[in-house]
Amino acid sequence: MLYTSTRDKSVHVSAAQAIARGISADGGLYVPEEIPGISKEFLQELSALNYISRAKKILSLYLTDFTPEEIDFCVNGAYAPGKFSSEKVSPLHTIADGAHVLELWRGPTCAFKDMALQLLPYLLTTAAKKTVADKTIVILVATSGDTGKAALAGFCDVPGTKIMVFYPNDGVSPMQKLQMTTQEGDNVCVCAINGNFDDAQNGVKAIFTDPDVAKKLDAHGMMFSSANSINWGRLVPQIVYYISAYCDLIADGTIKNGDEINIVVPTGNFGNILAAYYARMMGVPVKTLLCASNANNVLTEFLTDGVYDRNRPFYTTTSPSMDILISSNLERLLFHLAGDDDTRVRDWMAQLKETGRYTVEEDILTKLHAQFAAGCCDDTATKATIAKTWRDGYLCDTHTAVAVNVYEAYTAKTGDKTPTVIASTANPYKFSKAVLEAVTGKEPNDLNEFEQVDRLIEVTGVPCPPQLATLKEKTPRFTDCCNRADMAQKVYDMLGI
Ligand SMILES: *Cc1c(COP(=O)(O)O)cnc(C)c1O
């Protein structure tokens, strides 16, 4: 199977090349040229297997230039017993009749990014061996919070790699910040920037596509790659857990093989929901993909009216990993919906760059409406949903609460009773302040981050994952903050070039 670029269909690269390069030289994203189909029999077969075995079978459909031994090595390493706090890796938890929360945060950093970022270093170093041999891979990450830590944890001390993470100084939770600034390892570096996530992401993209920077790295035997969700190696592991969730529902008798499900995803960069879209295209019977946003509801408007307009106020919310106005992975969806028309994608992306907005035509909007629904909610509604969900017996984080809120509004409006998988993307203790406030109805302003954790344990009896609880004993290693204009220099400093 080959991959092409969303902005230039004359590009044809292997999976290894797509993963090693991260982004296409034309600024487009790599997409599979064909989507592998899966049959009902295949789903039946998978439903008898464990997560690791399912992952191997699904990945081998996309990574056709990886040998079976390589795929075994990658998957066995990423999801080794003990790395995730559930032997199912991403277990389902039923919160109401027909509503099943898919817990994607059982990994080392307690956010769903671990699902992909535990595997990506294996995929990337395997891919690099096939394509660029002896080069040092330099990973640059722009993060709204969770990607940064998950990437640092995944790449920490991986031979042949260096990783540098930029995060918006005031756009991440104290817990997220501490998780990153205390990261151990000899090949890691973390830097705050003055600005929001889009500034960080645009800064990283600019460095990536700057030919002078590339030349300088090349002269030192290095090359960039990306651990952001624009890298195909991030997306493909995410397809696995949606297929796996469907198989779990078959295996435990909740649905019959062939029954339709809906999937709700709290969305920022459009990566996680795009993975569900791929699962749907492959043949998993998904009726509706419900895209849930916070007050930064650029995607709600797009999926409803076909108008993508980033010229709007940017809100810092209690679900910071979704505080995004440019959802990079949407470009892949547009490419597929436009029937692989790279000219149209180039045109929309040029408009986005120049004017901050574009409008898709009726044909695209019709296809969007046939597969997607969308909704959003603000912080007040998020809090109310955390409180209600907790009264019903389940403690969820702010991002998951946005999804639950949008799901409830959707079912109330449509009467749609289809069994639903709700992606739960973070452990509630990553966002203790907002969760505690929601559960107790009081602002915990007099408590510091770790007192809030203790109080939340006291009030709910839900245990805090040890990797978060022990952060309070650690001292930050990385305290730098820079302007967007200085990011390239920071990268040179870190690499010593
Ligand atoms: C990254 C993240 C999201 C958004 O995922 P996208 O793939 O960017 O849409 C949602 N919730 C949490 C907790 C996250 O870390």
C-alpha cells in the first residue's frame, strides 16, 4: 500500500517513508491511497483475540512494507503487559443504557495520546532504519498539553532520536505542565512559548517546512520528524482501538456482529475522530460520528454549515487539549470526501492561510451530513455534566464530559438509540481543579494542585494514578519560555548545532 499527499497526488511513498517524514514536502498530509476493507468475518475473528493481537492484524493492513516480525516487535513493545493499567489496554465502561465509555487513558501519562505515542517511537525507528539509515531523528512537538508529555514518555532515551516540546505558557493545566517540565531522559527538551496552541503549532510547522533549517540539520546527520497527529504513525494506532471497541461489544454480547454503533469523540485537532472515520470507511458498522467541541466550536460550525472560519475569539477552557482553532487533520477528511481531489484541498488550505476561512461546496456538505453530527458545550455545561455523571456513578475528566454532554444533547434531540462508544480521553486527576469544582460545587481556590488531588480522592474515593500522585515530589528541569520568533534558535540550541 502506498501513501500520497493531500496537496499533491503525484506523491507516492511507502508507509515507512510517510512515517519517517511526518509531513509531505508540499505541506500536505500523507494519506493511504486506498482504504483496506475489513469483513464481518474478520471482525468476528478479531473479537476472539486480545488487544495486542488485534493491533497486529489491523496495523499489517496499513504498514504493508513492515515485516510481520517488525510489527510484532513494535506492538509487543508498545502495549507490553504493565504499561497500561488495564489488561484490555483500553477498556469499555458502561455509564448508562447504550452509552459505553472507551477509556483511552490507561497508559503511562493518563491521556489517550499514549495509545499512539507508546507505539510511534517503535514505528518511527523501524521506519527510519528502512529509509534513512543512520540519521538522528529529531522530533518537534507542539502541544496543547497531553501530546507533549505522552511524546516525551514515548521517546525518552530511545536511541537515534531527540525530542523537543513546545507548549503555550498559559494554555495547559498545572498538572500537565509539571508532567512535562519534570520529564527525565538525556534526549529530551521542553520549552514554553508566549502564545496559544495555534502559535506553537504554526511555529513548529514553519520550522518543519523551512528548507534552510532542513539543510542545517542534514549537514549534522539529522532530520525532522513529527510526533503530532499529522504523522500517519500517530493515526494508525488510533484506528485500532475503535475496531477493538467494536469487537469488545461483540465479545461481551452487548451487540451482534453487524449491528451499527455511534461514536462520540471530544475533538481538537481532529485526529482522534478521524481515526474513527477510517474505521468506518474500512467497514466497521458506524452510523454516526459525533464530533464534540468545547467553546472553541469551529468544528461544530463547519460540520453543520460547511463554513470553516478561524476568525473568532479564542477561549481558554477547562478542556485545554481541545482549545484549537485550526484542526490540522481535517485536511485528510476533506481529501477523502473530495474523492482524492488534491486541487480542491490545496485551494481550501490556501484560503485558510490567507483569509482564515473557507466554505466547502454542497457535494462535500452532503457527505459530511451523512456521516457526522456535531455539538459543543461551554465550561458551565461541562461542569454540570461532570457532576451529573458522577451522581450516576462515574467520574470523568473535562474533555470526556464535553463528549458526554454533546452525546446527551444529540440523543435528546434525535431520539437516536444506537449503542454508542464515547471516547474518554483523560483521567480526571489530570484536571483535578475543574473536576473537584464540578463535584463539590465550590471553587477550590485555596488549595494547590496536589491538595486538590487529595481532596478529590477524599470526596469521591476514586484512586489517583500513581504517575500523577508522585509528581509532587519532583522538581521541574525545564523552565525556559520563548517567543514564537525564537523557536528555531531554541531548536538549534537543544541540538547543539
Ligand atoms: C488531544 C486531546 C484531545 C483532542 O484530540 P484530537 O485528536 O486533537 O482531536 C481530547 N482530549 C484530550 C484529553 C486530549 O489530550
